[in-house]
Amino acid sequence: MTAQISPFIRRAVSEVVQSLLVSCWFMFLTFPIMVIKVNPLERTIDWQWMRLVWIGVAVFPLSFVWRYLMRRKEHGGAQDGEESWQKRVGDRLRTDRKISGPLLALLAVFVVAFPFMFSSYQTQIMISALMYVMLGLGLNIVVGLAGLLDLGYVAFYAVGAYSYALLNHHFGLGFWPALPLGAGLAAVFGILLGFPVLRLRGDYLAIVTLGFGEIIRLVLENWNAFSFGPSGIAGISRPWFFGADLSLGQHTVFLYFIVLILVGFTILVVNRLRNSRIGRAWIALREDEVACQAMGIDKTRTKLTAFALGATWAGFVGCVFAAKTTFINPASFTFMESAIILSIVVLGGMGSIIGVIVGAMVLILLPEYLRAFSEYRMLVFGASMVLIMVFRPQGIITGVKQHYRFGQKESAQEQGERDAASA
Amino acid sequence: MDYFLELFFGGLTRGSIYALIALGYTMVYGIIELINFAHGEIYMIGAFTALIAASALSLLGLNGPALLILAGLIAVIYSAAYGYTIEKIAYKPLRKAQRLSPLISAIGMSIFLQNYVLLAQTSDFLSFPTLVDEFAFMEPVSHIMRSSELLIVATTLVCTVLLTLFIKFSRTGKAMRATAQDKTMAMLLGININRVISVTFIIGSGLAAIGGVLISNHIGQINFYIGFIAGIKAFTAAVLGGIGSIPGAVLGGLILGWTESFATGYVSSDYEDVFAFGLLVFILIFRPAGILGRSSTDKV
């Protein structure tokens, strides 16, 4: 009897010892920064020993959970079953019209009714979430499809916002004519950035795009005559709605629908793009540059279109942003913003449209609803980013690979494939 | 002439700090091809630990060089411990994942660490105690170069030489080079990859902490946000010199430091960073793999 129990006990003891060690390690690690608080004015030191105890107590159970989840992830025995279960549900939702139809209708009703059901504040939050959906989808073209790591995406966002703000300030141009102009200008900047970085690959590209983003921000911050410097531009007009004099609340609702329509438009275009000739060229370029060139794909043009088309969406959203806040300054366009947009793309699941939407909702709504934790929200935010990546490295929604099956039903599609390939 | 020399040494100091941080970036990148965005935060934690240790120790009556060395040592140990732990938590589970996942994890870690220090300590600037007095022999040239600057340049030089020797001749150094070249092959030859990666993070973090202590001692104040800008600049320096190359990181750091210093001195301090990034773009157009980086050809 004892022989049977003892391995179990031994294992339990070793687990406890392991957790104790981890907890001691974290107590050691956090000791100076958590416990000792220097008061520089009076040159005194506060010792906060209770914090150390809390860390020890909190880390001990967490380390069990961590090891359990890690083991589950590595061996994946239970997870395999779960994966297939998730996949089954996903497939069912996608393919079965009887389920997906009503679900989509329900979603559409909810989305349309949203601003009437919730407060103006909630609508504002949803507007920014939807804006980030668009930014994510735009960056997804560059990073997810074409595989070009862009850390300066916020620059195009800034270009869009400043083009509307400046055109409005100097020439009184309204939102509607400024929208395509801002997007166009952003696309031009996309190409301008694209040219010098064509030869770079991987992480060299990342740092140059990061530098480009910073340059744009710094120029906006320091070129007072052009951009009014750090004080920014105020009093940008809101979108025009058939000359009607809207109240602030009505404006929010109106803006919500503008963004909603733009998001719908974006999803439509991105979805079509992905299956188009150029979209498949992007994916091919991402997978293998050399093979891609050997197949006769023009590398320069393909990369430049990716940059330009990706930047276009940022331009759109920039205009919307300027119209939403009616005040912009360079502080809204820091590197952190680029990092958040990139996180939306990767966290949601690269290359997948639903993934980007989910990612944007998580990353934008999470800090908003974490306001209850007030000062801890960014801490929790950073930690969740790490944890989501550690436990779901492929993103929340895994991108669905396109399969082409042989068979009678698919033969028409196959034919289309071949035509497109040979064209 | 004096103005020129002042700018020259100012740039040298700045460049040395960038070089110290860039070494960590370049080593980590060389081995696991990850832009470790949390590296700047390690530098910040090093500076904070040194400040805390120095304050606590000065209550015990320590001062002078002993205080600097002891506080610096504690900072290095703690930063190395942080680097080690961060790798274990945020990067090791992602070693087989797609390339962008660890990058996002690193960004998350960077946000977490910034806010951790912000909450545990303060969001204000803290004044850093002066740990070194002006050296007497530096008196005649003190208008050109301060003693703390000399200390920074000398320490960087020593660290770089030691690191180069370590990587060139020690067993671990050889294992590191082998891992950087071909991870699978290194594993087949019996190199413990996990250990090599841990050592890389520990050394890189230690160097960043040295940089953090020295620059805080020089400038005299720190806050939780210093790591972010320094990290980006150091990464720029690493790429400029050719990422993965140790002399490249030092050279890149120095070039970046001088560019910023002279641009500030002769043109305008507002556009300092514009010059830095402009230079980066310019150099990468002509040498896409950095100054000392070897451009690799794709084997088909």
C-alpha cells in the first residue's frame, strides 16, 4: 500500500518544494523595488515588508497553475480533444447556414442598435474599438499578408489625421472631401517609405519603419509653422450631415455609423483583396521571396502596393480620429500606438479578419473596462499580452488556411484558380 | 575647438551607453532572433535598483567609490536576475512559435515592467545621488569632459574587451557562437541550448544595468520611462552596426552618439532624434545588413 502511495506523495512534495522555491525567487526578485521606497526629499526610506509577504503568498499558488498549464500545453493530450472540439464548432458556425444566418442577423441588429441601447460614453468607446479594427485590418495587409514587419504604422495614421486637421484649419475643407484626400496622402507616404526599405528584410525593416514613424512624429512636434507643434490643432469640424445641426450625442451616433460603414467597407475590400491576384502574390512573397520572384512576381510592385494599401486604411482612420476628437496633437501618435496596433494583429491571429476584430475588441475594450482597477490597468494589460501569447502563440483566432480540394463540386473553383494562375 | 571637443566627448559618452545596451540586444538577437523590447526596461530596473541600494547603503554610512561599486554590483545582479526570469516566463515557452509572437510578448513584458516600477516606486523623477566625486587629475579638462563621462567611456571599453575575450575564448562563449550559427547542430553536439540562452540574457542584462547605473550617475535623475527611449536608441545602434555583431553594436552606438551630439550642438536639439533615425535609414539603404553585418545570400 505504501509503495503505491509514496510516488504520489513524493511528487506532491516535489511540487510544493518547487513552488516554494519559485515563490522565494520572486520575493528575492521584487525585494528592492517593492519593499524599499526612497523618499528623495527627506532622504529617508520606507520599508514596506507587507508587500513582500503578499508577493510570496500570491506567487505560491500561481506557480502551480503556471506549471499545470505549461504541462497541458506541452503534452497537449487534453488540448488535442479541445482543439478539435473548437474546430468543430468553428466549422459548424462557418458552414452551416442554419446557424450562421441567424447569428449574423442577430449580430447586425445588435451592432446597429448599439448606440441607442447604451450611453454616449459606451458608444465613444465602441467607436475607438471599431477604429482600431480598421487600423488592425490595414496593418494586417502589411504584416499578416505580405509579411513585412511594420513598427511605424502610426505614421500613416498621423498623416491622415493631420491632413484633415490642416485642410480644415486652412481651407475649411469638410470631413467628406478630406476623407479620400487623407487616405490618398497616407498611401503616398506609404510608397515613400516603401522605396528605401525595399531591399531590407525582417527586423531591419522593423527598425527603419519604427524610425520613420518617430521622424514623422518629431517633425510634427517641432515644425511649429506647419503643424502648430506640441499644442496641436483644435476646433476641427465634425462630419457634415446634410446641413443638420446635430447635438453632441447625435454626433456621436452619427460618427458611430460612419465608422461602422467604414469597417464594413474595409472588411469587404480586405476579404476580396486576400483572394485576389495581388493578395496571393503577397502571401507568396511572405512565404518565400526567392521562389516568388522565380515565379515571375514583381517584388517591388507587390511590396509597394502592400505598403500603400495598408497605409490607406490608416489614413481613413486618421481622418475619423481627427473628426471624433476635434483636437489632435503629436502625442497621440507615439510608438506605443504602433505597438498596440501590431499587438491587435498578432494577438487576434495573424492574417484572419475575425481574429483582428477580436484582437481589437480585447485590446481596446480591456483597458477601458479595467478602469475599475484604475492604476493597475496597464499592469494587467501588459501581463495579459504576455499570457495570451504564451498560452496561445498562434493568436486567439487561428487563421483558416484556404484548402482547395479535388472533387466534382470544387472543380469550377479549381478551374478559376488555374485561370487566375495562368493569366 | 573647445566646443567641438565638448560635443565630441559628449557624443562619446552617449554612444558608450548606447553601446552597452546595444550589446545585450545584439547578443540576444544573434542567438534567438528576437528583438527583446523589454531590454530597455532591464536598464531602467538596473538604474532603480542602484538608486535604492545606494540610498539604503548610505544610511549604513557607506560612501565614495565603495558605494558606487556595491550599488552597481547589486544592480547588475538584480538586472541579470530579471533578464533570466523574463526569458523563462515570456520567451522560452514561445521558442517554437511563429516569429512575431515573442515580439508581442516582449512588448507586453515591457509595458508590464514599466507599470510595475511606476506602481511600486513613483512616476516622478527621482534624483540620483552623486556616487563619484570629480577626479583631481581631470581638473584641467573639466570644461570639456566630466569625470563621470570618463568613467562611462572607460567602463564601456573594459566591458567590451572582456566580453569579446569571453566570447572568443571561453567554453560558454564558444557554445554561444555555435548556437548563434546553428541551433540544431549545436544541440546535436551536446550543447545545452537552454543554458546558453539563459547565460546570454544574464550577460546582456548585466551590461544594460552597468549602463543604467553609469548614466544615472552622470545625469542625476531617473524615472520609470527612461528605459523605453534608451532601448529604442540602443536597438537602432545595434541595427546600424549590423545586428548580431558585437563590434558592430559598439560602433553603431558610437556613431549614433556622435550624430546626436553634433546634430544637437550645431543644428538644433529639437531634431536630434530625426538625425539619428535619418542616419539609420541612410546607412541601411547602402548597406542593408548594417555597417559590420554580413549580408547573407539565400540558399535555394
